[in-house]
Amino acid sequence: MRTVIISGASSGIGWATAQRFAGGGDRVYNLDVRAPADPPNPAVRWIETDVADWSAVRSAVTQVADAGPIDVVIANAGISVRHGVLELTEADARRVIDVNLLGVLGLWQAAAEVMVRQRAGVLLATASVNGTRGYPFYADYNATKAGIVALCRTFALELSPWIRVACVSPGAVLTPMQLTEYTPAMLDEVNAKIPAGRHAAPEEIAAAFHYLASTEASFLTGQELVIDGAETAGATTAVFGTGTTIEAVA
């Protein structure tokens, strides 16, 4: 039985990932500001944590480490605010960066200190194809996701050979955040521009995390795994719409 920490596991990709690891017999800790919306799983313990608060993150990681080794940490918590660059406010931008980028850095750093002492561990994170392609109306979000890929490479170089590091970059995923930000017509327009013809299910991204945490991926580190139904394989990407400001939580 492994011990797995996942941030932002109360819904969406994080929730699906927590269920995937727990279903395989692992002990999972969910660091999230909100309690899970779905029926509780006794194998997944919620620790109320704002990942933007590094002291709270460190306290949560210490709490888990006091019970034994930490095997896998997945920094998944993220938020987005759909708005044009001229609508962007300092408060929105700082919150997105604090959660999406500094939240990954703080959690990984706290976990890495434990894993270095163990001489073992896997650090994973949810990035996005938004970090490597141009997508309008998400300037701050896009920047944070590009930053996660850079963190992945840096942590891998500094912490090898004992700790492996990787990130998953999904394309369009049918999560509560996506359903909040997009109308059915907008979802259909995105699907029409994805060669696979649909959004990914959160469970498909969870399966990628489960693989990356396994011994089958033992030589994979410092890499970004893109899962987007070939959306970014060609010259176009699924971008559309107007700069309406909508806040959502992953």
C-alpha cells in the first residue's frame, strides 16, 4: 500500500485520480479547500488545505509523513478565470498564480524534503496544453501551466536519481470547471476541433497519473505527458468565444 497526496481532489481530475489510486489499494490524502462533493471514500482522507498557503501545505505534508513514508504526491489543485487581457485584474491574476503555480512549487518542495530523506518518491502535477500553445482569454492561467512544465524539468534535474518528476498536460477534459465555463454550444464547438471528437473523461487523466506513479514508468522523469486527443498535433487549436469573465475551480 502506497501513501499518495493529491491536491484539489474534491472534484474533477483530482477526484477521479484519488478514486483510481484508492481503488488500487493505496492510502490517499486529499488537500483541498472544499470537502468532496461525492460520497466519502474511506480510503481517501480530506485535509482542509489552501495550497496557496505554504505553511498550511507544509503542515499537511508533515501530518501525513508522521504516519509513514510518502510515496506519490500529485499537485493538481487549480483555478481559472476566463477573461481577456484587458479585463484581467491584479487580484484575479495573483490568486490564479498563487494556486496554480506557487501551489505546485510549495507542495512539491515540502514533499521533496520528505522524499529526499527517504531516497524515494514520485512528484507529479497537472499542467495543460494551454502552457505550450496560444489560447485566448486565459493569459494568467496559461502562464501558470507553462511554469509547471518548467518546474517539472528543474525538480527532475535536481532530485534525480532518487525522486522522479513528471506532469500531465490534458487538453479539453469534461470536468465541473469546464462545465461551469462553457455552454453546450461551446462544448460542441471544442469537440468539433479535436480530432478525437470529444473531451477526455477525468478518469482518462487519472489513468495517466496512475501509470506515471507506477514502476512501469521507472525511467520516466522530467517529462510532460500530453493527453489531448490530438488537439495540438496540427496547426489549429480549439479556441473560440468572447472574453466573458467567469471564475471556476478545478
